[in-house]
Amino acid sequence: MQRGQISFMLDRRMSRRRKTVPSRPRRSQGCVDADVRKPEFREANESETDDVLTALEGFAMRLAYLGIVGTLLVAGPAFAADASIPDPEPQTIAAENLEARWQFGGAAYLWAPSIHGTSGFKGLPPIDVDASFSDILDNLDVAFMGVAEAGYDRYGIFTDLIYTKMSASGTGPYGIARFSVENEMLVASLMGEYRLLQQDKSTLDVMAGGRLWYVGVDIDVTVPNAPIGYPAGASFSDDEIWVDPMLGIKGRLQGNSPWYVTGWGMVGGFGVSSDFAWDAFGGVGYELNHRWSFVAGYRGLGVDYSNDGFVFDVVQHGPIFGAVLHF
């Protein structure tokens, strides 16, 4: 029989089988021959060729299935590798994602204040205080001033620290007595923040927290030529620590220019510790890059506190200069 006739006969039998042969149940292991040869699952006039064709057809379908699965298993890692080969391009972070990241900033600054007011210590009458910055600088031993801030989304923490230590010595009227004075002052603020408004780089925050004050003084007086029976000197020492509740607002205004305006205002005390306390700052800044900026402005700070003979009712104000680091 020629090849063309065999192909024609196979095609006719395959088409007849598709119309008449019911689907066979799944074969169990070890019973292949018995299941294939059951007469109820095929017509009586079908020959063994039908079984061979069926087996070949199933085998071809299994090869096709395995080929598709193999292609996916091989091509899947290939597609992933192709996607990871190019260098990553810079991506723009959405505003809502940028706000949700932790942000930190800190500044060391120089404040050159003058001091005016009234100060008194236990055992001594209050005296008027009027000292310029040059007077303070002449007697300054140690000073540290810094601001730090951390923010997450709309919430943040603001801290401000001022520490000064000064000392002075001199001679009293007519050279009868000599004295030495040492003064320490610490002002530490811790405020929680909530961002009310933000438009690009312009922001407006409200703040609430507390401010700790420490003021200490040591005074030594000596009388070198004191008459017999009179003291040759005396010492006075006093210090006070108190905490004031504080409320405030802080803002920054900036457009497309690297120049910006910044400032804050705070009030507190409310009779809890001091009768009244306040703090105000305003300045102009310049962004050198995304990490560094510089600020120059003016700051005033005041407190009115008294307790059991201790009086500290002073105002400090003067120019301020600082370098700010953002990260």
C-alpha cells in the first residue's frame, strides 16, 4: 500500500473515531492494557490502529504541554534577568511618600544677646541687670547653643538648648572688698509639633511642650583688711530649677528661590512656674544645597520667675547666626 493511501485511511479513521468513541476513564497504574481493550469504550469495528493513534495523540498532547511549561520555566527567569539588567533610573518620589519618611535637621548657632532686667538671690536684695553682649563676651567661659528637629509625616519633635557659664571678679568701693561671681544658665526646650500646612517647601507647624530653666550663682566676697572681730569674707550660693509649659507656632516661607524666611513664636509659663515666658525668632536663610543652609536673624527670649526670694525677671535679645544640616 502506498504512503498516500495509508495517510488517507488514517485520516478517515481518526475523524470517525472523534464522532463515535466516548471518552475513556482515567487509567489506573498496572491496568493499562485491560482498560484500553474493554469493548464498551470503543466501537466493535475499530481496529488496533485506533488504539495506536489514540496513544500517539495523547503522547503528542503531553509533549506539547511539557513544552509550554518548560518554555515558561526557562523564559520566566530570562524575562526577570532582562528587567534587572538596565541601570536604575532616578525615580520621582510622590509627595505623600516623601512626607511619610523620617526627616532630621540640626543647627549649631551663635547668639549674641544683651541682657536686661532684674535678678535677685536668696539673702541678697534684687539688683538691676543691664549687660551688653560685649560685657557678656568679656566674662564668658563656656557657651553652647543648638537646635535639633525630627519629623515623620505631619508629626515632629523640636529641641533647643542654650548653655552659658560666665565668671567675673573685681574690687568694691574704696578697695575695701574683693568679689568673684560665677553664673550658670541652662535653657532646654522640648516641643511636639504638628504640621498644619505644607505647600512645596513652605510649612506651618504648631508646637506644644515644655522648657526647663536652670539658673545658678556663686558669689565670694573677701575683705583683706577686715578689723579684728569682723568677718574676712562671705559666700553666697543659690540656684533654681523650674519647667514652664510652652505653646508656639513655627513657619517657613520659600518659593523657587534658594532664599527663604523662617521664624517661630512661643509663649508659656501661665503661672505654673514662671508668671510668663516668651520666645520669638525671625530670620532669613539660604539653601546652599539639599543638605546645608545658613540662617541669620534676630531672637528675643524672656522669663519672669520668682520663688522664695529668688528673682529672675530678664529679657535677652540679639542677632543670631547658624548653619543648618538636613538629613
